[in-house]
Amino acid sequence: MIIQTGFKTPEERQAEEEKEFITMWRKLTTQQKIIMKRLMIRLINKQAAPPTEANIYNL
């Protein structure tokens, strides 16, 4: 018997966030996607030193 507590595991939470992101991404226009990619590249560059080509092109 499974008792539902309302709490989600980190994996379930991450899967839900990824699903929400994909849904949101599909609704963006091309111009908005370009802006988002630039923002993500900046974020990656701040976190990873030095940035690699793989980091940028995997977006």
C-alpha cells in the first residue's frame, strides 16, 4: 500500500520542472528563444571557468 504524503522526491520535482520548461520553451517566439539562449550562455559562462564550446553549443 502506497501512502501519498504530498511530498515529491528530488527526481520527481526535477522531472516536473523540466516538463514545465519544455512547455514554456515551445511557446516562445524565435526572437525570445535567441534571447533566452544568450542569457543561458551568460549564466553558464559565470558558473564554469573557462567556458567550453560544448557548454555553449549544447543549449
